[in-house]
Amino acid sequence: MMSRAVITTRAVHALKHGSKDAEKLGFTYNRLAFSQPSRSTGSTPINTIINFVPQQEAWVVERMGKFSRILNPGLNILLPVIDKIKYVQVLKEITIDIPKQSAITTDNVNLDIDGVLYLKITDPYKTSYGIEDPEFAVSQLAQTTMRAELGKLTLEQIFQERESLNVTIVEAINKASEPWGITCLRYEIRDIALPSRITEAMQMQVEAERKKRAAILESEGQREAEINVAEGRKRARILASEAAQLEQVNRAKGEAEALLAVAKARATGLHSVAEALSQAQGKDAASLVVAEQYVTAFEKLARTNNTLILPSNAGDISNVVGQAMSIYSTITRNQVPGGSPQIPFKGSDVEEYFSDHEGTEDKCDSKPPHPSS
């Protein structure tokens, strides 16, 4: 009888040189077990003494009908006849389609819903010996949990809280599947089928909501436009009033400067007259000028048809000249020694004379001559 070491050495040599040599020695190389592993007991790999476990798989071995151990990925040696590969558990993430089922919401809406469940085996021993058919059990648990959770919500809440509903279903499945060594990673609702009348009502509601939002947006836009127009008018009026105010200020300043310039020119003229009168023979010249102006005024009176009221001594030229020379004497008395004569500009005889003279000329231009007696 060959020893165990010899059998192992021959098996390794046969596997290195080809499968035919392995078959001559009584070993089988089950390639189907590596390419298409199954979680059921109907297609478990055959014990070939030297077994290679693929990555992300766990092989549950029983010895003489009793659990012995779990083979890890890689090379594993089993005893023939007494060791048997009972279960093969896939440790990858598994996807299970949850069939469509009917559910009734709290607002009495009958709907059909299906989903997809993602799970993973965390304990191969519990999965193998904790439940007969883990996939069927998890699928049924997902359906019942989903139906129970949908019965707690309204149709609107189902659409609004879809993510929270998925989380609730996952938590409920994990509580029940913990003894089975299975962890539910996530659950996704795939499709929600509603009755045709509910779908039409929801479509009408959506259209009404869109029209409402459009009307609100249009009214808000119109309000903003009116506000902008009003703000523009307000700003325009403010600018116009400021421009008018500035125009009035500038006009007033211009008029004031014009009046000041006229006053300065008049003052300069008066000073020139005063200086001329202070010269030699200035009195005779002034008398001559007054007489000439008086005669000129009467000539203008003769050219017009206006009616005038004149003093009784209007024809006495010497009287007028005497009054003018009296004013000149007053100016001479107020003259400062060594300087030009001082001309009083308020209430003086000079201003009264010129104002009376100008008034007389205006009257001569505007009224007809007095009828002679």
C-alpha cells in the first residue's frame, strides 16, 4: 500500500505533465466546478484529493457526514471517500431580481413594484447550515418587507422618499438574514406601475402645477419690469429736477454778475465825471453839457404825440443849469484833499440828478407833448 506522501507526489507530477497522466493514476480534474460554481448541493465539485479553490469562493467540507472545515482559495488536499465537498458558497456580491408584486398604499392606491437586491455571504457556515435555500429565502423576505413598508406610506411619499424606503427595506432584511450569514448591501426599487386612471390624474396634476408656476413666473417678471420702469422714471425726474435747480442757480449767478458788472461800470463812469469836474473850467463845461441835454430832451418831446405834465418853469434853462451846478458844488465840498471827489451812491444829489434826467427822457419818449396854452 502506497503512503500518503507518495500519492501526493505522483498527483502533483501528473497534474504538471497533463490530465491524461492524472486520469491513469485515478485523479479527476473537474474544470466545470471552477468555471461555473453553484451554491446548491446538486453540482458541487468532486473530491479529487488535490483541489484548487478559486478566489472569492468557500468550499464547505464534510467528513463522514459531519462538518469538517471550510476550504480557502488555493491548493487544498482532501482525503478520498471520507471527505466530501458539500457546499460551495460564492463570496462575491450577488444580484437577485425581486419579482413584481402588488401593494396597497395608505391612500388606497394599488400599484405593482419590483426591485433589485444586492447581497453578500459573510459566513459560509451559517449560509450552508442556517437555511435550506438562501436565495429563495432572501427574495421572499424582500417581497414581504417591501409590501409591508409600502403599506405605511402614501403614493406621494413613495415617490418623495424613495431613497429612505430602500434603506428601510435593507435594514429589515439584515435583521432577518443575520442568522443565515448573509448581509444585504442595498436594495433599489426598479419600477413602479400605477393604474391608468392614477397615471392620468398625476399627469393632469403635473400640467396644472407647471401652468401655475409659469403664471407665477410671468407675473413676477411683469412686476419686476414695472418696478424697473418706475425706478427709471423716478431717476429721470430726480435728474431733471437737479438739472433745473442747477440751471436756476447758474442763471441767478449770471444775473448777479451782470448787475455787479453794470454797477462797477456805472461807478467807474461816475468817478470819471467827478474827476473831470474837478479840473479847471470843469464847471463851465458841465453847465454847457446840461444845457445841451436839456435842449435835446425838448427836441424829443416835440417829435412825439404823447401828453406830458411838465413843471411851470420847464422852459427856464438857467434854472435847470443852476440846479445841476448846485449838485456840482455839493460834490466839490465832499471832495477829499489830494484825491478824486467822493461820489455818494445812495441818496446823493448826483444820483437823483441822473435818475431824474433819465426819467425825463423816458417820459419824453412815451407821452405826447403838453398842449401849449
